[in-house]
Amino acid sequence: MPKDQCFDGIAHKFSKNIYGSVKGEIRTRVVWQDLQKILNQATRTRPLRVLDAGGGFGYFSQKLATLGHQVVLCDLSAEMLDLARQQIEAAGLCERITLLHCGIQELGEHLKQPFDLVLCHAVLEWLADPETTLEYLYPFVKEGGDLSLLFYNRDGLLYHSLLMGHFDYIERGLKTRKTQKLTPNNPQRPQDVASWLEGAGFTISGKTGVRVIYDYMRHPEVGREQSETLFEMELRYCREEPYASLGRYMHFMAKKS
């Protein structure tokens, strides 16, 4: 039976590849801009209680804690949490971030109260059963609270594969012949994820494509050489159709009714 991906053994390599690159910088800038919209809602009069589910070493957990919010960071990987602990201690954020070593399915054994904001970033594509796992997460979003859901976009992957002429890969259902530890193995269709959210009583309040340009560039070295211009363009077109729907990642912001 397929298992959820755990990054023990490759945590440092994973964090460097994801966040120490132009691709990672685009992802963090775009998603952080979306999160700021949630944080700047007029009704926010106190620090938020935030759950970062499957948050790895807690990139956004640390940014939110720096702003004064209280965060619970959970992850299946003990190695990721050790990396998080080192960074949190160095930043003096220990009083604002609680670390929890468990999968999303076990959250109910450790937490009882819902949160103002729940993050679930780049997790669905590593899960054996993403729809069912999301169901474990829904109770931890309070009524009127927000869910920030980032996932690997199957539509974007398919379009990129078509452009590259990877027709055998497409015929295999976008399945690689050999497991790639750093490549998501279960990309999701945005319409499926939207259906899951709406069926659970959430209203999607925002949709953003992440990396709507860089992954399609014929000469990506140009983007690396002109990175600030690239970032500006990614932010300009990431919420505009048809580009938003072709992002390598999709970011849904959803509010619980």
C-alpha cells in the first residue's frame, strides 16, 4: 500500500533545492503576498493562532511568528523538525512556535482547539490519499477562519510535458519509471481540490498560480540572470487567467463558512 512521503534522510537536500533557488524564491514571494492579504483583513485585532500542517522546517511559520503570531508546526519528518528547531532557536522564536512530530492524520491526538489560519503547503502531492487526509485537517480551521492550500498542479505539469514532447510520460499517466525523491509523485487537478473544499463547507476566496512563467521559459538562464524582473512578472500574471491556471503550483485561499 502506498505511504505518505517522509523526508527523513534528505531534509537538508530538499530544503536547499526547494528554497535555495530561483524557483523557491518565486514560490515564497507569491505565496507570502497572498498570505499578507489574509493577515491584513480589517477584522484582525489580535495575534492569530496558526497551524502549519506538514510545514517542514517552517519557512512560513517563522515569518508569521516574527510578526507576533502563535504557530503550531507539525511534520512527519523528525529531521525536518530538527532543522526547524535549529532555525527557530537561532531566531529567538521558541516562545511563538510549537513543534509537533506527527502526520496530519494524527493531529486530533495532540490538538483540540481550531485555528484562525491553517497552512497546508506542498503536502497533497506527497500523500497516498490526499482527499481523505484533507478531511482530517478541516476541523482545525475555525468557523470564519482561513485555509491556505498550496499543491502541485497536475494541469500545469501536463501542459509543460506536452510542450516538452514527453509523450511517453503523458501516456503513463504522468508517472515516472523510477521514483524521484524530490519530485512530487501525486499532482492534483485544481478542479478536484476545489470540489473537495466546497464539499466540506469552504468558500474559495482566492486562486493564484505559482511559477506561471519560469517553468515554461525556453532559456531559463535568462530568468536567473534577470531575477528581479522575473519576480515582478510572476507577481504580475500569477492571478490573471489563463496564466494562473497553468502555474506549476496552485494556491487556493479558502474561508470556512
